[in-house]
Amino acid sequence: MATLKLDHVKKIYDGGVVAVHDFDIDIKDGEFIVIVGPSGCGKSTTLRMIAGLEEITEGHAYVDEKEVTNLASKDRDMAMVFQNYALYAHMTIYQNMAFSLTLRKTDKIEIHKKVMAAAEILNLKDQLNKKPKQLSGGQRQRVALGRAIVRTPKIFLFDEPLSNLDAKLRVTMRREIKLLHQRLNATMIYVTHDQIEALTLADRIVVMSMGHVQQIGSPLEIYSDPNNKFVASFIGNPPMNFIDGKIISDGKKFECDDFSFELDEKRKALLKDYVGKNVILGVRPEHFQEGGDIDAVVTMSEHMGASTLFHCDVQNTHLNVKFEGWIDHADNEIIKLSLKQDLICFFDSETENRIR
Amino acid sequence: MNNFENVEKKEIETDIMRYKNNSLSFLLCVIAIVCNVAMFLSLYSNTACTPNFQLGIDLLVNVIFLLSCFLAAEKLKTYNVSWSYVAFAIAGIEILRIFWIPTMYLKSGLEDPLKGLNAGQFTFIVIMMVIAAVSLVGAGIITLIKAKRLNAHLKRIEEGK
Ligand SMILES: Nc1ncnc2c1ncn2[C@@H]1O[C@H](COP(=O)(O)OP(=O)(O)OP(=O)(O)O)[C@@H](O)[C@H]1O
Ligand SMILES: [Mg+2]
């Protein structure tokens, strides 16, 4: 159990590649933090700096208020779970889980208690005498979790632990990790490129892009109140629709090449500095409603059971529109749309930052 | 440490056996194998040992000894009770063997040093064979004790469920 503070941490690799710029966060005791972003954005680098596997070029790291910036990895009391489990093939599951403690010359009675407790939590009691290759992928990943648990570390670090599993197993394991967190109440930092994992697991999400932290916030904040166009586009599936347009008629209307609509009072106030200027409209597929004066031609529909996704064209503008329930519209049918204005976002077209 | 803690410690030690091999018995069997190899290397390197029927049989017995020792090692590792008795039997045969080939060559060696073992070599061979036999008996006894504890423990778990 511990707090972690990263104070303007920066990583420059030997070749001069700046992998992480100015990472600054205060992580509370028992918090579940998910770092999410596209490939190569510096997620693993950040995690490895926290673990002490990678040197921190600039800035400081503190665990429980104590500086650990230059502390060796083994002295940081953190346990890391990797994507490829990294189990020892020739050892039984019991020995795999006990290994790190055996290395530290822990008393074997103590080791046994811890291994059995972890096996109980992870439902591995019947597998302890097997070798890793006799287990399924999900069980192996549970063993890897077990190895971290027995060490009772201050902080758990996960680097894409579920990406080797098939989709269904991922859902199960995701739930188990969530339960594990509730049960152990430990501080956990979890790296993934999967936005669903981020939204379901996190107390707070850190969205990264190209080495920069784009936004830190609760899943709801990240989803409904994105800081900029990148965050808005990265979180949400199907992704947000972005439409380039302009504020016209003294700030009363939004107009793009293919349609326009009247802004409500709140939007007018929000956009008063952008009269006559270019903005980007961002609207999530689920924030359209039927009825209105945007004529959209259905080009394809996808039934997803609980909801229906329509690919529509408003002349040359392509829109993804999602409605609750099983709804049938034939291809080429014209549907009338309007926007739930309370839920739409506008972004500055130059900086791509949210207009607030 | 009070009595209760002692009992609990014993209990956990027994529980650990469910997941750990009986490596002590295994080690003792390996010692028996090593001693036996040392024994026959020493014996057969004596120039007086010329190939004949008796020596052929002894060679065969050695091969069988090594093989069954190896099997016993593997079985005792997993707390197999029946193989403890096999280990006792092998140990008994090893003791009896002392009075056959080595003793025979010692006798002829005492008459003429060129025709057999000297006292030093004989002592080495006997010691090796005794160590091998004692190790095997030890391995068997340890397995018997541990297996009894383990089985009682497993039974308790079974009933507890
Ligand atoms: N040892 C290294 N030396 C130089 N550059 C590196 C090194 N390791 C990583 N990089 C670079 O740093 C950047 C961030 O890498 P990192 O591994 O942190 O990405 P990531 O977000 O974990 O991506 P992924 O999702 O693919 O794992 C990348 O551009 C990468 O090429
Ligand atoms: Mg990575």
C-alpha cells in the first residue's frame, strides 16, 4: 500500500529520442491508474521508469513521500506483471509462485502461507503441482498475478497483461483484476492500449500521445469531457465524429460544407469568441437523435443487439450514428437527425484544444 | 515458541509436502548410486579380476542395482510407500554382496597380493557398499514416515471438504 508521486518526469533515450515529456501525477494509496494511448506513445517507458528498470532522465519519483528516483529496481518494492507471463517452464506453479520469496530466503512456512493465500484468491489451488505448459493462457496469467501478489509489494505494475489472451478471456480476466484490486486494496498502475480496459478498470485514466500526457481524469471525465481532439477521438467506440465548420450569423449558427444548425443559448455563450472563425464539431454516435433538419442517407447499418449503428452520408460528410435498440432502416433511406446539444463538443481548429 | 505454534508449524510443514518433492530420499538414493559406482570402479580396476562367469553375474547385479536404485529415487521422490520396501530389499542385497565377490578376492589377495584385493582396497569397497545400503534404508524410512504424515493430512483435508 503506497502513494506514488511523479514530479515532472522526463525520459530521453540514448539516441536522443524523447519518449516521455513532463509526466506529472499524484497517485493516491489504493488507486487504480490506467495509462492508455496508441503504440509507441511512451506508456511502457513510463511504467519501466516507475519500476526502476529505466533511468529517469529528468524529474523525481516519490513512493510514500520518499524519493526513489535513483533507487535500484529491487529496492523499490514493486511487482511487475508482463504481457508474456515470463513463467519458469521447468518449475511447478507452486515453485513459480514461491520463487521470488525463495530467492530472498524467506522462511518456508511463511512462503507456504503466502502462496496458498494467493492461490486461494486466484482460484489456482488445484493447479499448484502442474507445470506452466499444462495450464491455459488465462491460468498462466493468473499465476503471473500470483507471483506478484505473494511479494505483497507496495505498488503493482501491469504492462498490457491481457493482450495475449483471446477476447472472451480478456473480459473474464479484466473482472478478476478488478476484484483483485478491491480485495487487496493496493495501488495499481496498469498500461494498455485498449480503451475498454481503461474505462472499466480505472479510478483515473492517463491518456498519452507521443510522449505527452493529454489528460488525467476519471473515466467519466475522459469520456464526456475530453481536453482535446486526441482524447475525444481515442476514447469511445465507435469513435466520435469530427466535422470541420464555422460559426456564422453573429454566433447563432454552426455551418459546415453540407449542413448547418442553430446553436442553443449555452453553445452561443461558449462560442462567443469564435464568431466567424473555424471550429471542429465533435459529436459521439450516440449523441444524435431522430427528428430534425439534417438529412442523412443510410449507407450501411450494423445491428449490435442492444443498439444499432448506422453509417450515414450527409452529402460528402460521413457520420456514424448510433441508436438504442434494434432499429431497421433500409440502405439509401433518408433519416432526419439532430444533435443533443448538451453533449456535443467544439474544438479550436488550430490548437485542437477543447473550447470550454 | 509455544505449543500451539509448534503444532501449527508441523501442520504447515506437512501441507508443504503436497507441493514439494521428497528431495531428501531422492538425494539418499543418488548417494547410494554414486557409492555403488565408486565401489565397482575400484573393484573391477583390480588386475586380478579376470572375466569369468561369477564376475559376469556380478556385473549384471550391478546393472540391476543401479537401475532399481534410479527407479526407487524417482518413486520415493513422490512419497511412494511400496518403493520404500523395495529400497530396503535392495539395501539387503547390497549387504549380502559384500560376502561374495569382494570377500572372495580378499581371500585370494591375502594369499598372493597379485591375485586379489589388498586390505585397503577391500575396506574402501566395503565402506562404499555399507554407505549405499544405509542410504537406501534411510531413504525408505524417511519416505515411510513422511508418507504416513502426508496421507493422514490428505485424509483430513478430504474429510474437511
Ligand atoms: N531502449 C530504447 N531506446 C531508444 N528508444 C526507445 C527505447 N525503448 C523505446 N523507445 C522509443 O520510445 C518510444 C516509447 O516507447 P514505449 O515502449 O514506451 O511505447 P509504448 O507506449 O509502450 O508502446 P506499445 O503500446 O507499442 O508497447 C517509442 O518511440 C520507442 O521507439
Ligand atoms: Mg509497451
